[in-house]
Amino acid sequence: MAVALLMAVPATAQIRRSGPTLPSTSPFMGGVPAGTPTSEPIRLTAADAIYRALDHNLGVLTSEQSTEAARGERWNALSRLLPNVSASVQESVRKNSLEAFGFPLGPGFPSVVGPFNLFDARIFASQTLFDQSAFKETSAASHRLDAAKMTYRSARDTVVLVSANLYLQALATEARAEAVRAQLESSQALYDQATRLQQSGIVAGLDVVRAEVRLSTDRQRVTAARNDAEKAKLQLARVIGLPIGQAFTLVRDIPDVPDPTITLEAAVEQAYKQRPDYLAAVERLKSAQDMRSAASAERLPSVHVSSDFGAIGLTAGDALTTYNVTGSVNIPIFNGGKTEARVIQTQAELKRQQAEVEDLKAQVYYDVRTAFLDLEASREQLETATRARELAAQQLEQTRDRFAAGVANNIEVVQAQEAVALATDQFISASYDASIAKAVLAQSIGTAEDAVRKYLGGPTQ
């Protein structure tokens, strides 16, 4: 992921096959704007974009709150095993009916006593000594918390890749816009040249028309390329949570990232050990196993102890100390099939989680393998595109000289211009592919954020 950022190449225009393809409704394609926009454009480096996304991207913030919810769930489960202590102080004035309490004393005796005072101050405590079901549910909640933490790490890796990809896309569209502007200047020069040669009687008027059509086409391309560049920057600004309306400039000086030297087998093994989405699935499987055990353990007895200690009397001054300690063993006999229902449900969930882990294990291999293939292809693509761009530039220069000498019409020149435009576009795309392929490989192994810190350091702002 992060590694993508690290390629010191102009970047390319579109999302290629190797880049992330998230729907526009994905929380990772949104962000929470923070800060106040400044009147002057800010300088945004690749590191700034990534670290700002890690702080303000909606996907990361949502995952962070899910982790907090899982932490609360764990405490809720743990409360069944921890001591429960409370205190109360009561003072009341009572008037009671003796008959209502089972003391019908007959005629001549009062049927109501009171009013009288009653004071009672007491501390209550209870503790579970043995409850296998509660213990397993607490263990399951701990695994779910660990899974949530891993999911949060995975979300951060995803945001690194998304923000890096969008930053490279923005650089790519700017590079393409500059290339199109250069082509427009070349078309203007060729049009002026054709006009002069036509006035001198060296070329026909049709050559001027061709040059004029080419000039008009390049003007349209400049407008479209400029709009694409602005749209790419807007999308980047949203994902990283820039203040609404904040203008910024991109920095092209991105540290170069060496080609990875790790083998496919080593990369797959490393991914199984540290890729957070796979580790999260493993933790969810452990949680499902514990929940299955917890459901079965509902058939076992549980042991609890409760006590209270305090003082009771007519007033606080004459209250006497009293206490009570009670131990209890709860033995489940029949609960209407509730335990069996839970066992069936948790068994089904366990099988689902087992299938998910096996599927994700295979996905890890295929992701790493695909990343290696894309990386290899992007290297060759970049080499070819570099040579093609150089050749197209030489051909354009030669055809312009031939046209100026009057030994050729400008059909060859227009064709050479198209070849240069195509070669430039392909070079930008190849540069982007080479960069993002490294980033995707880092993400598929689970080292995206580490790669950012290694090659880009911390944010500069």
C-alpha cells in the first residue's frame, strides 16, 4: 500500500487493474473534514495525505468505534465472573398491620403497630465461584475484541492503500494534463509553421486545415485533462478529510522504493503471520469455539456465594451489627430446550467461521500471488512504455523536420503527434501501475502501514 507512494514517478491517470476498486458508497471512500480552510493552498506530501487519512477517514473511524464496542462487550461478559459489591442506607418510619403479616391477635388487641423507626445500613457482595459457561463466554468476548483490533489494523492498511492510490492518481492526472498542454503547444507551433509554409507556397492549404483540426482537438483534450486532474484532487481531499474548500498542491518528490526481494513462499508465510484480516478471522473462529463450549457448559452446575454485612436498629445510634453469608449451587435440570437451541446455533456459527478462515487463507495466497504477477508485469510494462515514449518523440522530431523541408505533408506529423500522445499516456499509466503494484504487494502481506513509516517517515505538518 504505502509502498506505492514511494515510487518517484509521475503517476498515472486511471485506476488500473492492480489498484483498489472500492464502491463510492464504501466508508473508506469518505472522510470527516477537520480544520479550517486557509486562503492559500497548502503543500500536501504523500506522507501528509496518508497520515491525515489515518486520522480522518470514515472507514478507520468506524472501525475504531467498533473496537470500542467490542471492548465494552468484553467487560459486560467479564462482569459475570467479577465480584459485585453494593451498599445501601435506609431509614424509614413504619406502621404495619399485624393481621397482614399473619398475626390475628383477636379482639382487645391492636391490629396495627406503629408508627416506629427503622434504620438499616448494609454492604452486599456476591461472587461467582464456578460457572464454566460464563468463563467461556468471557473468553469468547476477549477473542472478539482481539478480532476487532485486527480489523481496525486491516482498516488502517486499507486506508493507506486507498489514500496512496488516490494520491498517485492525482499525480497521474496532473502529469497527463501537463503532457496534453505540451501537446497543445506543439500543435500550435505546427499550425503556425503550416500557415507560414502555405503562405510561402511550399505546402497546400489542406495541410493548414489538418493542423487547425489537430490544434482544436488538443484544446479539448487540455480542458478534459484539467477537469480530470481537479476531480482526482477532490476525491483525494474527501478521503483524507481536508477542510471543505481547502486548496492544495501535490508534491512529486516521492522517495523511491526498491523492488521487493522476498520470494513468493516467504511472502505467503509472512502474510499468514501478520495480515490483520486473516488474523481477525482466526480470532473470530476461536470466539465461535468458546461460544460453542459455553453453550454446552450451560448443562453444568454453577457455584455462587453472596453476603451482606451491616447494622440495623430503630435508630442509627442503637443499630446492631448483623451479617449473612449464603452459598448456593445451581443445578440445571430442564430449561425448555434453551440449551439445546444454543448448542445448535453456536455449532452452526462455528462451522461458518471455520469455512471463512479456510476461504480467507486461500485468498491470502491468491492475493500475494496476484500481487507478484502484477509487479512483474508492471516492470516490463514500464520498460516498454519508456522506450516507446523515447521512440515516439524521435519520430515526431524527424517528421517535423521533413515537413519543414517540404518533402512530406503534415499527415505524418499529425500521426506522429498521436503516437507521442499515446506513448506519453501509456508511460504515465505504466508508472502508476509499477508504483501501485508495490503498494498492493505490501498490503497483501500485511505490511502497508509499516512500509509507510519506513520509507516516508512521519507527517511533515
